[in-house]
Amino acid sequence: DLEKIKNTGNGQDKQLRSDGQEMGGAWPGQAFSLQVQEVLFHEKSQYQDVLVFKSETYGNVLVLDGIIQCTERDEFSYQEMLAHLPLFAHKDPKKVLIIGGGDGGILREVLKHKAVEKVTMCEIDQMVIDVSKKFLPHMSHGFSDPKLDLYVGDGFEFLKNHKNEFDVIITDSSDPVGPAESLFGESYYELLRDALNDTGILSSQGESFWLHLPLLQHLIAFNRRLFSKVQYASSPVSTYPSGSMGYLICGKQDHDLSVPARILDSAALKEMKLRYYNSEIHRAAFVLPQFVKEAFE
Ligand code: SAM
């Protein structure tokens, strides 16, 4: 069950040491280091430990509960893939919901879609929004956009009051220990399914197939009961544990989500300022190594 999987996949003893080394039960026996130039912010919010530091070579880094959430140097791989895989798999996304996403990176990407008329976002922690506005301006400029409706609260609770409403829902959550725990269970995905309209597509932060295979098998198994299409993609992100990040993409219709519904030419790529996502990478990201394919069968 989820409790057991979490304990093998994500430990409680995680920490980012003052020398910038990320250690923890989530990835036993391995560690990742970034050289710290200066700690810019460090406080405990109501929900988690919030740290921002200036690194030697990766720009400013946001760390929650000892786990790196994003660095200015490589965040675009994660933000572009988590946002554009569902948005380009959809023919005409008008209403988009983001759960989590307090750093603003996913919001920035969603707002690049001209079809999008309204973005709703529910982030639990005001402190994450505030530090991102201050220390991650390149990610957080979308917070002033008039298309945004921002709610500060628990995404799980928020969904209970929204039915048959959104074209795309993106869950940009932290790991399933701490405030994001409720965002990894079957009941959360039932709420997501019900909040999507009939042609709706979701994407969720999908951890890493190197480190969290049992958790992913569990997520994929129950989602196959809830959605017509359940697919998994990945991309390299150098500062995530194991250097790879996954994206769980589910659709209410039986359409292959690895095929973009809209193809980008080079002018559109430039206009949208895309640095990682393109139409070829959309398809390629769903091609999985054999051991992962077998695990998900
Ligand atoms: N890309 C990141 C990663 O996994 O490394 C995650 C990005 S970070 C913006 C995730 C956000 O989810 C945090 O700001 C956190 O406060 C928020 N969050 C966690 N639990 C939540 C919940 N139950 N409802 C809404 N937001 C939540």
C-alpha cells in the first residue's frame, strides 16, 4: 500500500546540509551536492522548511523540506514538459488548473498558450509564492497576469468543490512526504477525474523511474481504473535525484497522448520562448526503457 511504498521510496530523514549536500532516505546511499554561495532566505512556514540559496553554478535554488525543487539553470526542462505535454496533447485547452506550483514556473508555461482563457491555481503555501516572487523572478512573473485566479489552500480540499470544469489539470507537487502526501493517493485522482471535463487531460509530477518504481506502478495501476488513457513520459533534469524526472499523463478519452494535437514550427517555438519542449520531444519522451515498460505492464 501507499504507506509502505512511501517508506521505501521517500524517507523522513531528508536534509539539505549547510554545505549544499542533499542527503536522505528518499535516495539511500547516494547524495547530490551544489556549491552554496549565499543563503538568501531560510524560514519555516506553517507547512514546511523553505530555503533559497544562491549557488555557484546553478543560479538561485529553491529547497523545500531539504529537497531541491528547482534551480534557475535547469528548471525549464521540468516546467516545459509537465505543462506542455498535456496542453499540446489537448486540441483546445481553455481552462487550466494548477495544483501546487508555488514557484510560478508551470504558470509561466501555461500562459504561453494563446487558447488558454483562464488559469486557476491552488498552492498551499503563501511563503513559497512570496520567496519565488522575490528570488525567482524569471519563474514567477505570471503571478501578475489577469488570467490567473490564485487560491492559497490545500489542493485536495479545493478539488472537492470543482466538477466537470477544466480542460487540463497540472499537479506540480512536492514529494509524497509532508503537505503533498494527499496528492499521491487514489482518492486525489478520483477528484482530478471529476474536476476534468469529458475531453480533459491531466499531468502530474511523476518522480523518477530510477528511484520510485513501486510508487509509479501503484499510481499507474489505480489510474488505469479511473482513466481511458494512462501514459508516462520522462525528461532529464540534472538537479533532481538520479537526474531524471517523470510525468504521469492521463486522459478521459482514448487518444494517444504521446501524439501532439498541434505541431509547432520554428517561428512558434521562438515566439513561445521554448528551450526544452518541441513536437519531436513530445513523442520521444513517452518512449520508455525496457525495464520500465515491463514494470508498467
Ligand atoms: N518541481 C518540484 C519538485 O518536485 O521538485 C515541485 C515544485 S514545488 C512548486 C511544489 C509545490 O507544491 C510547493 O510549492 C508546495 O507548497 C506545493 N504543495 C504541496 N502540497 C500541496 C497541497 N496539498 N496543495 C497545494 N499545494 C501543495
